[in-house]
Amino acid sequence: MTNNVVQLHKDLQDAPTQTIIDVIQNAEPRPVDPPEQATPEGTWIAERQAYLADAPPVVPPAFRRWDAFTHSVRWTASYYGHVTAFHALRTPVYLGRLLLRSPRGTGRLIVRWGRWVADTEARPVEAKAAASADIEAWLSLSREHSRRVRPRRIASLAVATTTGITTLISSFLVPGWTFTAAVTAAALVGLGGKKGDKPLITRYVATNVLRRLDSTEVFEALAAIGIEGKKGRRGVEFTAEVMRDGPGWRAEVDLPPGIEATAVLEKRSALAAAMRRPISTVWPEGDRTAHPGRLVLWVAQRDPAKAARKLWPLMKDGQADVYEPLPYGFDPRGNLVEITLMYSNLLVGGIPGSGKTSCALAIVLGVALDPTAELWIYELKGSGDLDAVRPVCHRYVSGDEDEDLEAGLAGMRSGIAEYQRRAKFIKSLPASEVPEGRKVTRALAEKYPEQDLGPRVIVIDEVQELFTHPEYKDEAAALATRLIKKGRAYGIILILLTQNPDAPSLPSSVSSSVGTRLCLAVMDWRANNNVLGTGAYDRGLRATDISVDEQGTGILARGREGITVRAAFIKQTEAEDIGKRALALRTAAGTLTGQAVGAQVAEQDVETVLDHLRAIWPDGVETVHSHRLVEALAAYRADLYRPWLDMDAAGASTALSAALKPFKVSTRQLTIRECCGGAKGLRYADLPAAEDGE
């Protein structure tokens, strides 16, 4: 039976396969697209709602904001005032040119007058009638000619006689008026004596005012850099008219299918070359709110680098609020750009000469004008660029010696101690008092003034001096990372500025944790991404395209999106005046503290040996011998643990054991085959969990 079944299976496998095709007579093609359906009820309303969602504003932007309106009126008045003054000053030159042209104009006027009196326009017609021997026509034309010429001759003789007699009498009776009238008449006659290649009015040719942007230029420029539709496919399509947008023009286009806007951003310099415009006037950007292939191209009417300086909004008066965005600078269109510090941190990077001082001044002066904000500044270059705010700083250090670097470390330690203190207080509050989450707010700071919950802003300029120091770099990176991650919710804001945004000078643990970043001119994509974050260069955020000559210009990013901004330029003398105003504000509010009132600043340090062990403990390692830990601790905090290196291995191990005893942590005999056999050591699991009070 089994053999029969096997044989039957083989026969079925060996049998030829047969395909059966069912043919339907008179079959028609079946459509694959769904059939069109009737418009659902309410679609008309939905379409109008969609229109309103993206409808253009009824009132032009220049009239929607009072500051924009006054700015437009002021500049319009200044423009026409300048033009009027320009030509009024040159009026004597224009008059001299007219007088020099008056002989030619007089001759032309006499010739035209003579032709009018003689009625020379009729001569060709009379000549034609005479040539054709049409006596009747010639006589008629001759009589008409005499009828027209005789009154003209009489009128001309009367005008000439009257003018001559009047001029002769006036020259004796009112010579001044006669001379003025003669000069005026000569000037008027001189209008008829001009030459086509020599204009009367002096014209100013503005070489930095660029031509108007049009669709043809956009099409040709995109095609020149290889952005055009493939054969048989759609190409570049405009989604709106090319329009004025501030001091320039705006064009919105959809790129060919499959091409993202970043492809144009990568070729910004080539696009500017194709348009024959300065690169500082060409600003392409993507519009992800529409789709990745939407390109918004803004072209300035004049080179922003040659434009007049726009004043910082708080230059003359007003005060700031660190809980709100602070005025910082201006985008290429001239719009004000604000920077948010609260609940964030800031990293500023750029090569030397890129304008870092301008950025720092615009930031710290804004903080100084908030009387409730406490400023701790560590300027590790020693140049005194930020001395304008020294009188209002709780702590101010300027220098590049080791003691100055140690002060910067101490400032970050104090910041950690402060956020831990605040965290414990915030944690003790009922949920009803912290409806926005357990963080410091303006309402809490005002309700509990005794807790001193105002913003504390710690600024470290030239922070690469800390991150590259052989003794301080590990602790500096650990402190900065911890403060950035945990201090922002409690009003502790860390601002780091560096002119070496490379990997050794900017630890990845620090750069990857900062919320707000500002990248000035850099040399390559690595430095660009070190400041703006991984992948920023590929997303089109490229500070490599910014010239060093464009000082203070950079890309400001928060998250994945960024904008180009130029810091408001503030002169040192202006900064000093603003600093004096900030001092007056704080004096009136009674908020001067620390060095500003001559007090010695006690820089807190609540970190323990446990915190230091966690900071230096190697990743993925469970057990470490005590003498290895002592060496690492001495490298991390030389001020505390260097004396332990003077002991032998047993003494150093005993010192570590004694330091851990108050925390009920003890060392034990450990055998580590990968290292050096048996010795006293510590297991990471024996360290108690960190309690920061968040």
C-alpha cells in the first residue's frame, strides 16, 4: 500500500503542468482608479476653511506692526530728504550748466520761431502743387499761407518790441530784478540746449543696489546648478508670485519631483554665482511645513554686509526679562531675532575673528538688564571684552591662568549645588503651586523671595581652555554635562563660548546636551556639526558658507531647525553705557549681590567623593582596584586628591577607604585577572544611587 502511494506521488510530479486560461468573450478593460464620487456634503465649507488657513494677510506686513510702520515711514522720509538735500546742494552746478547751454538753446529757439513765422511746414505742399502745374491749388495754398504768416509776423514784431522796451526800462529802474529775470530766462532757454549724452542732473549710480528678481533668473540659476526636471517630467514650478519681502524679494518654488530643498542649500555658493549676485544676498531655505521639495529663495536688494547698522532694541532704554526671549540680532531680511535662555542652555562656537565678542555682548547685556538675573562670568581669555557688565556681576573673573580656570570650575560646582538646593525646595511644594511642572517660574520666584529663585546665568568664554587642560578637562566636561542636563529646569543657565569647536575642545557629552546652539563661521563640516549637532550639515545648516568678514553672523538652531542671524553690533562705549543703566536698575531694585557689592563670593561645592567616583568610573567595568581609583581621582580633582599620590599603594587605599566610611561604603579584597591580581578595591554596585533631588 505504501509503495503504491509513493509511486502515485512520483507520477504526479513527473506529469506535465497545464495552465488553464479562462477567456471571456467581448471583455472590456477594467479601470484601476476608483470611480469619481459626488462631492460630499460640506466640502464647499471645507475648501473655504482651507483657503483661510493659508490666505494672504489682508493688511500688508508693513502696516500690521507699529514698529514696522514707523520704520518704513522713517526710511521713506530719510530717502526723499536725502535726495532733496543732494540736489539742492548741487543747484549752483545745475544753473551753471544751464547758462552754458543757453546760447545753443537760444539758437534752437530762434530757428524754431523763424520756421513758425515763415510757416515752413506748408512749403513742401506748395512746391508739390507748383511742380504738378496745378495753378488753382497753388493759388489756394498761397492765399492760405499769406493768411497764416501775416498775423504771425505782426505778433512777433509786437512781442519783440515790447520785450526790448520793457527790458531797457527795467534795467535802469530795477536792475536787480532785471538781472534775475535775465538769468532765469537764460536758464529756461538752456533747457533746450542740452545734449543727449550729457544729462543735466547729477545721478548717483548705486552699485550695491541689485536688480529686481524675476522668474527667468530663478529658472536659469536653478538649471545652471543642475536642478531641473528630467526629460518628460515636470520641472521647477512657482507656487506664488515673486514678491517684495522686506529689503528684498521672495520666490517660492516647488522643485522637480524627487529633489529636496537641501540639494539647493548645498549649492548656495554655486547658486549665487549663477545669479551673478554676492553670496551674502542669496538665502535659500526649505519650507518643511509644505513638503521637503518646497524651496523659499530670498534675495536681498542690497548686500546686507554693506547695509547700515541696525540698533539693538535695548540700546537706549528698556529692561529685559530672562524668562522671556531676549533681543539678540537680525536675520538677513532685517527682522529682529530673539534668543531664549530660560529652561535651555547656549553653546556658541566659531573660528577666531568670526565675531564671538559681538555675540557675547548682545547676550550678557540682555541678561544684565534683568534686575532679577544673577550673572556669573568667567572670561578665560583675559582681554576684558565683557568688562562692561563687571559692576553688576555676582562673580566676574577675567584671565587665563590656572587660578582663573579653577574659578570657572568652582563656578560650575556652585551651580550644581544651587540647583540641588532649589530642586529640594521645589520638590517639597504641593502640585497646586507648580501647575507647569516642577521647575522654577517667575511666579514662584516672586512668591518665595527668601528662596532666591531668580535666574542664575553662568557664562564661560573661551571654554576650550577648560576642556583641553590636562588636569581640569575631565572634571570640566563632567560638571558642564551635569549642569546642562539637570540645572535648566531650576533656572541655572550655562552659556559656553569657544573659538575651537573641534572634537578635543568640545566634548561630545557637552555638545550633544545643549538645547540652543549658535555656530559662527567655521572651516569644515566637522566643526559645524560639533556645534549644531549631528547631521546639521546634511540638513542644510552650514556655517561653512559664512565668511569671516561677516562678523557676528551665524546659524542659530534649537532642535533640528535653524536660521541665519547676525548679532546686533554694540560698541564697547555703548556697552559701558548699557552696563551703567543695568547697574542703576539693580541698585533701584536692591538686587546687587556678590562682587557687585564688594562681598567675597563663597563658591559652594556639595559634590562628595561618591560623585567624583561616579564621574571617573569607566563604562562597563564592575570592579576597580583602589589604587587605580586614587590615580583617576587625582587626575580629576587634583586640588583634593593629589596628596594621596604621595602615599604608597596601601596608604592611598586606606585614604580612600576612610573617605568612603561616612557614606557606609567599604572597600574589599578583589581579584581582577585582567588587571593586576588581588588588591583592595571597590565594586560599582556598592556605590549608593545618586540623589540630586530632581
